[in-house]
Amino acid sequence: MAGVSIKDDVREFLTSRRAKVTPEQAGLPTFGDKRRVPGLRREEVALLAGVSADYYARLERGNLAGVSEQVLDALARALQLDDAERAHLFDLARASTGPVRGSRPAAVSKVRPGVLRILDSLDTPAYVRNARMDILAANDVALALYDGILDRDHLPLNLARFLFLDQRAPGLFLDWENVADDAVAALRTEAGRDPHDKSLTDLVGELATRSEEFRTRWARHNVKYHRTAAKRLHSSLVGDIELTGEAMELAGDGLVIITYTAEPDSPAGEALRFLASWAAQHADVSADRTNTS
């Protein structure tokens, strides 16, 4: 993100979304014309949004400051944005007015004791991360599932940095491409919410400098809400396992709890029960060693 302005982000986001909508999808006639650009032309977006072509051209140059909600809504409809993309457009418009001091706290780095107790009460893998994708805490079953990659003594671990800079990542996440896409979309969403977060800016700058895979994905300007997703992982304890990841926001804390579940009578469910049992025995052994030392 270093050297990239809010105007650049607005321009590239609107241009990329415009390129994804065909005239046919928008219900516009084409008369068989050969188009020099993918997707809609600026004039067509303006027509669909009910604004002048000159006005839309100004918006696509990155000038969203002061644009009304009605115009933003019209743009979202014209570009057929989903809920996450629409929210991102509004975030960019707010950011275009300039930084609002104190409007958002820095990324949370502490987890409340009550939340830690929730993690420990679950017999399924669970961890807590902040908006920057720092894993701040994890229960014993998650430590077992993540196969030595998560270590309670070495948290936080940044999931995005692990995905793009650690050679072990594709061996853990069997659908690495999808997981990587989702991670970048999550960071892009957060960057729209708070483009003045220096710690996030530094993280994105580091990843963009060191990883071509990250840089390519970041340039796509994709955003996404992360609520539930199928995840295939590999663990030395249980082999390949397919789970359902669920994200639950702790809105007042700025944190997200991620849990992995499976159908109770499925092979994955049996594997999770084994992991929970193994983790409990391992925790008991560690506690005994601590008490006798």
C-alpha cells in the first residue's frame, strides 16, 4: 500500500468492478459491436446509475469525497456489487473525506479472559484473530490441528504472513489458492475500513514486496465477507480432514472467533474427536510435568 493513495484505490476498485459486468448482464443492447474494454463502458455505468458521463468519470478518477449515499447506492446497483463490495465502496467514500482521528482503535492485541474461557470450553478447534489476521489465542484442539504451526508460546502468529511467506502453508491448507484468496480479500476489506492503520499498511507493504502471489491478488481489489467456508487441512495426527469454518465476530472487541466443525458421524467428526482426546491427554501430561518441576 505504500505510495498508493485512496484515489488510486477508488479508481482501481471501480474500474475492476466495471470490467466484471457485461452489457448482457446489465440488460443493455450491444448491437454486435466489438468492445475494446472488458465489461461496461463508463458511459454505460453512468446511464445505469442515473448520473452524467462526466460525473461518473470524475468518480472513477477517485473523487468520492462528498458523494451522497443515494449516488453510492446507485453505483452499487449499476455495478452489481454484492454486500461486501457495496460496504467497501462506502468505506472508500468515507476514507476519501480524510482520516477521522480516533474513529477506529488500532488492531486489538489482547483477548479478554472470558473469551479465552470460551475457547477452552470448546471441544472443536477454535482460535481468535484480529482484523489484521493476527491469531492471538487458540485452544488445545486448534494447536493439535495446526500441527506445531500454532504454538501458544509464540503467539500472535499472522495468518497472512504464514500463508504467503512460510513454505509449510500449502502442506497445511490443501486448498491453498482459495485460502490465500480469502485472506487477501479480508485484508483488502479491512484496508478499506481503515486505510490509515499503519500496522496494516506495513503488513501489506511487506507481503507485496516479498510475495508475487500476494501482490497479484492484492491488485484484484476483491473483498469478501468471511462467515463460513469449507476447509481442507492436513495434519500428521489425522491426515487429510475436511471441516467447516465458522466466523463469529466479537464486535465490541474488534476480534473474530474462528471454529472448525464437522458432522458428528462423519470421518471428519471422528478425526476431530481423536484430536480433542489427543489434545486433552497432551495438556494433562504438560500440566503434570509443570507441577513436578
